[in-house]
Amino acid sequence: MSPNIAVTTGSWFFNPGARDWACPPAPAEAASFHAGLPGYAPTPLLELPGLAAEWGVGRVVVKDESTRFGLPAFKSLGVSYAIYRVICDHAGETVRPADLPGLREMLGSLPRLDLVTATDGNHGRAVARFARLLGIRAHVFVPDVVSPGAVEAIRAEQAEVTVLADDYDATVRSASEAAESRSSAVLLQDTAWPGYEEIPQWIVDGYSTLLVELDAQLGATGPSLVVVPMGVGSLAQAVVTHYRSREQRAALLGVEPDTAACIQTGLASGRPCTVQTGSTIMAGLNCGTPSSLAWPYLRDGLDAVVAVSDEQAAGAARELAALGVSSGPCGAATLAAARAVLAEAAPSRRAALGLSADSTIALLNTEGAHETRR
Ligand SMILES: Cc1ncc(COP(=O)(O)O)c(C=O)c1O
């Protein structure tokens, strides 16, 4: 359970060796798979010159995931690629169809396949959407802290939804048990644990497209600092994989809610651990246990982690809205985190991340504005 480490608003953990750590790259196949899907387009990269001037850096950019495949979050990148890999795996094919009609045809020759998952909103909606597009049934388990609007959005994709009076970790266990009880069901979860790692890795591989796009949009210089929101840490695993497998080595900063800081707590105590979660408006980050796959990447390859409050995330979302960027609290948490390290009161953090007047800071705005619930 939770070690005796208190993470509070603004707490930060820094790993001086992270920039020198290296790992193999993600498979290149994910980006080409996504490019073949209907409705694919790189999400916009928005420039925030006012913030760059305020912080005394070269550029501040926002990778805006509020319109990914017509859904308001980045999650469909991982979901679509993982469903594709699951179907090909079931068919035992080495030559894989690269589009939805090809996958539908492949499904036609297979025994029934249903998808089961747990979510705190965005992941489940993406699973439901791609299941519907492929004519597969989806059963989505949701903790009751998730907003009614998010639950309705999943139902609107024709998924069966079960709302549980439990936290996220317990909801994941229920989804896993439900999947095990039906031979046709496959658990499509965006977090891993020992014995369940193949599908979560495909989801992480799918996220790599976001970073391939970011690099192409930024050009040769690439980002100096990437700020990523963390729930179980799968997206951050993709960020670490990307920037620790190439010459250009950006500094990487993860951000968590101060009420669900399982990754910072684990880093500070030297081992992965579970923390008690409560309620936060950063619903997608309200996770008590890091993904077992993500953990070694976060431990070794992430430069720093900072915890932010609901008030800071809500303020950052309002600030981004005023700048014309649609962001929910999870996405806006990256702005709150950048403030926490670039504030005048924190010069040592800025120096630790190697930031200078030429630096480019990339904020991953992982979701668009939506109704929130605490
Ligand atoms: C909008 C948003 N941002 C970030 C995350 C964090 O992703 P991960 O759980 O992979 O760390 C989530 C997860 O649900 C999310 O919904």
C-alpha cells in the first residue's frame, strides 16, 4: 500500500540521470496504420507567444488533442491500434489489413469477439467508438465519480455501460473479471499488471503517433521540454519511449493531481506503489496504481514529476480557453505544471530541466473542454 510519503500541491521529484537513459523506439507501424483510418489528420500544434514571453523561453506550443478522430481526447490513437493488433492476432495473420474494411472482413471469418474495458471517461468512449465502427460489442465499466455526461457519451456509441460505486483500480479489476468470465471477451485495458501486458503495450505503441506528429510539426529543433499528464503513466511511457530512443533528448516532465500522485509517490519511495485516491476534476488522471509496463520507463527516463491541485488545473483550463485552446482539466494540468517549474520562485527547477531563452516547451493538451465533476 501507500508508503509514508506525503505528496502535496507543488511537490516535485527530479531524476538527474534520466536524460542519459536510452531505450528502443516504438514500432513505426502505428503512424502508418492511423494515417489509413477515415478521418485521420494530425491534430493542431498551437503557438502561445504570450506565455513564451512571460516565461522567457523561445516558444511555447500546445499539441491539441481536443479533436482526435472526432473525439475530444488522444485516447483513440492507442485504442484503434490495439484493436487492430488484437484482431490480427486472433486471425493469426502475418500480413495485416491496413484499414477498417479489411479488419471488418477479417472479423467476419473469426469466432465472436467482444471488447471489455474500464475507464474514467476518454478511453472507454474511444473503445466504444471503434468497436461500433467495426461491428463489435463493447462493455465498459465506469467508476461512479465519472460525470454523467461522460457516461452518456459512451452509451451513445452503443456500448453496454456498467457504473460501479468503486474507485478506478477496483473498476479495472471488475472489468478484468468480466472479461475472464466470457470466452468471446477480450480485455482492452490501457494499464498493465504482471501477466497482462501485451495489449497495454499495443495501446502505448499507438500513442506514438502523437509524438511523431509533434516532431514533424516542430521541425529539426524538436522540443526542449515535453509536459505530459499522468494517470497510470501509459501516455508518459510513450513519451519516454519516443524521446529516449533518439538523438534529440528533450527534458520530460510528468504531472499528476495532488490527490492521485501514485507515480511521484513511487519515485520518491523507490518502488511502484498504490495510493488512496479521492475525487478530482482531473478525472482521467484519478488513478492509484501505475501501469507495470510504464513504471520502469517513468523511473528511468522521466526527468521530473510535479503535483498540481484542482484549482490550478481549473485556472489553467480557463487561461487556455482565453487563448482559444479548448482543454479539460487533464490537458490543462500541463500548463499548471509548466507554471510550477517556470515560476520565478523555482529557478532551480528551471535549471534542472536545462531550460534557457531558446527553449521550446510543448504542452500535451490531451483533452478538450467538458463538464467536470468532483
Ligand atoms: C485526458 C487524459 N489525459 C491524460 C490521461 C493519462 O493517461 P495515462 O493514464 O496513460 O497516464 C488520461 C487517461 O485517461 C486522459 O483521459
